[in-house]
Amino acid sequence: MPSSHGCDFKMLCQSSISMFELLDRDAAARLGKWTVGKHTIRTPNIAIVVNPNKMVVSPAELKRDFKTDLIITNAYIISRSAQKERFEKEGLHKALGWDGPIYTDSGTFQMFSQNITPEFGPEGTLNFQKAIRSDIMTPLDVFTTPKDEKAQAKKNLVETIRRIKHARDMITDSALVGPIQGGRFLDLRIQACKQVAKLQPDVFAIGGIVPFMESYRFSELVDILLTCKGTLPANAPIHAFGAGHPMIFSLLAAFGADVFDSAMYGLAAERGAYLTVSGTLQLDELAEFPCSCPECVNASIKELKSQPIENRTKFLTRHNLYVTMAEMREVRTAIRQGWVWELVQQRVRAHPALLLAFASGLKKHAKLLQKLDPVSKPSAFLWSGEESWSRPEILRAQEWLRRVRQKKYFKLEPFGKVPVGLKSCYPFGQSVLPNKPHKVKASASERALQTIEYQFGKGASRPFQKAEIESSRKTGRLRRLWTKDKRLLGTFRPSDGFFLPTLDGAKLLGKGIKKVKINDADVAKLVAEGKAVFAKFAVPSPGILPSEEVAVVHNGKLLGVGRAYLNSEEMKQMKRGVAVEVRTRRES
């Protein structure tokens, strides 16, 4: 997906403390670029927890050996340490030896878990974070547990909102975190999302979720995350506070989390725990290392077990970090390649509670996921278990099939009756299913017209009835549609069989193709020359989905056609990034 770097629009290139740009997507996961001051953070990503009182692995090692982009440290712990004055004098970056972005947590969870009354209070906590020169600052929110009754959860929420409002007034030269509280009550989470969003923080942090993870209440965790995802605006990353075990990264990313953090890598090492993407093992129980990270591949398990505890702890800390960062890269790769759901379906089989959470999340939040999941992907749909039948690709295809008039069809479970003309169209022709699809024959006319109706709606193919169809002589695949006088109406993309209309083709589609309006005349000129439409200037019609073909217009004039990278709501909310990649070429 294109980036807005090198853009023609000077307004988009103005500096800002924090900006978020979507670069690619799959499921509800977003490959993004989060800019904080002079720093750039890839998302999804994990902020590695650094405790200055207990650094088994230094920040310098985190960057050199593990390619860490972001670290997070606890302002409360620093404020109570013997190094407090040094941190205030030198600032976080110099004191920690780290030149990348630093995120500070207020210490809410630590104070709650240890039953400690904060010394500074909300204002003092922020002032201390300012004194140590944090890049991303967290207000002192009020922690809510899953056990709290609704009245208490609401009281905590109201106080948290009050503190965020005050923080918004105080913090002007660093990024501000907007914690989302509300406990187990989804209506309170919705209320929190709406109120916090009005305060325009630079990152939304879903708080109070560690107890759900510790007790394997993953279904409730997924409900909270997807409820927040469906309520929060798209123009800032979503942080799953305290989520740090690699086995859950893919699940939470697929359901909308952009940032993770945890001290899990170190805490697990201290108790002899060896992290894997399938769960946690104990070093004492291992006969060999089931891993090929730099630590494991060069170590003898027999020798390691005979060494002092500090050596074993360091080994485990480094192994756990390698596994953590490798899984984060795996998630980003899955987004680029379009197989996030398949990765999740592999990972959630590590524990029944994860599998149940995934399956229930797909069903309960089906409408939201269909709005976020691209309509076409670079990879095939792979059946990966019974929960595959609830995936957005399946549900959307079943809905879109009702648009297409059919006389001849073949049965393909779980889609049902599929018109023969769609045999090569995504996802039907790109699916790997347990049951073999029937071999069917369809004329070029059936394939072309039914594809147009599938994409653009019932009746959309009527203006193309007399179009001339060009097919490949070798494969028989559809290639282009022409008018009688040799004006190109559109091409068929080989990877998914979808129809990509030209300007003339879009005119024939008329109301069938969704529109993105440009109100700025100067921007319209650039778009007419083939420049991308940026979200800041896009005025979308309702119902646009990621990867759909749309028409771009200005004052009723068709400027171009192209592929939408954002849905309609995201176009309205995003401050940066490409909304539509435009094609304006007119061929004859």
C-alpha cells in the first residue's frame, strides 16, 4: 500500500507531535506508521518494558540484538528509585542510553496490585513524566478490576476521564495516552471510548485487561477489544495494555490492537519459564530446545541447567525476547501477505480458551469485521478449522452472491450456490477447502457479467451486455472489456478475477460504483493527473469497504477510479495517509 511520503500536498507534510498512517491491512489488523515527534514506530509492535532497577538486557542490547523500536518504562518505579535525581537531570534517553521513542506508564497497575496510595497524585505523576522527558505520557487512571461492580466501575471511569481532560491541558509537547477503563461492562467501555476520543489523545490504551489474561478469560478480553475497536476513531493506534505473551499477539492484532507491552519476557525468565508461540514451558522440564533463536541454537541444555541462576535467567530473558520480537514480525508479515486469519487459527489452538475466544469474536462482531477486512486479498482463503466458516470473507461472499442472477451454478460449501461465472473470482477460485469444488464450464459472457454484478450490485452488468470480451488465448482467463468502437471499459485482475473499470467503465456503472468526492479544486487537479487521494481530502459515500473499486469525483465530474484502502468511516477519521490509489488512464 502506498505511503504519503513525498506527497504533493504540503498540508499533509506539516509536523505534528503524533500522527498515525495506515499502510496495509488484513482482518482488523493494521500495518501502520506511528510518528511520535522525530521517531517512527512500525505497528503492530510491542513496547519492551525496561525496569531501570533490574536490567538483565540493556536498552542498547534491545536495539542491537532484538531490533526493538519502542521501549516503555514505569514513571512510578523511577520516582521511587535511588536514580530519580539522575533521571530528572539527564532525561530518560540519556539515562537509559536509548535514542528511540520512550513510552512511560503512570504505574497505575503496580500501585493497584501492591495496594499503594500514589505519592504524587494525577498532576504530580504527569509533571514527573515531563521532568524526565518522556515521549509518550500516561495519565494516572483509576484501575478497574473484573470483580468491580458497575457502580464502582462507573465511578472509576468518571474520575479517569476527569484526569485525562486535565492531562490534555498539561501535555502539549509530548504524545498523550488516553486510557480506556470500564471493567467488564461493555456499555461503560463504549462510554469511555466516546468521551476519551473527544479529548483527542495520541494513542488509545485499553486498560484493566491484565486480570482477564491472567485468568484466561480471553472471550471477555476479545469482546472488550472489539467493542472499543468499533467505537474508537481510526486515526490513532490502539494499545492493549499489559498484553505481552507471544501466543496472543496474532489474535489481538487480528481484532484491532496496534501496540502491545509487557514485562512478561523478564518475569517469566525469573521463574524459569521458556516462552513459545504455543504457550509457556519450564526450563527444568526441557530435554532439548524447541527453538532456533541465537540463544538456543548455540546452547547446551545440560550445561545451562548446571549454571548459576543468574546465567539461566539471562539466557531465558534473551530467548523470550527473541521469541517475542519474532512473533511480532510474523504478525506484520501476515498482514502484508493477507493471511492473518490463518495465522490466528494456528495460534489459538494452543489453548481451548483462545480458540473459544476467537470463534465467539468472529460471530459476535461479524458486522464490524466485515467493514474492516479487505474484500480481496493477495493470498488464498485456506480452510483452517470449523471457525473458518464465520470468517468475514465467507459471510460477505454469501451476502454478495444474492446480487447475482443465476441460471447455472455449482455448490461450494460453505458458500452455497455459486453462479458458474464466478468460478475464478475471489474467494471462490482462490479457496483451499476440505471439499473439492465442482468442475464447471462458463462462457466468457457469464464470467464477465456475473463478476460485475457480484462486485457492484444487482443490475450493474446491464450496460455491459454488448461489450466485447477479450480473453487469454492460452488460459481462457478474462482480460479486458471493450466497447464496439474499441474504448476500454476495464480489465480483469488475474490474481482475484475482479473487474477494474476505466473512466468509461465507471461511467457505465453509474450509481453502482461508490463515490469519493473531492471538494478542493487544487487537490482535484492533482487527482486528475493520477495522484492518490489522501484521507484528509476524501468525502466518501457510505458503505465503502477496504479494497473496493470506487470512483473519484469533483463537482460531479469523474476524475478517476481506483482501489479504496480505507472504509468510509476511516476516510472521515484519518488525518494522514492514502484513502484511494487512483487510475486515470483512458485507453482506446
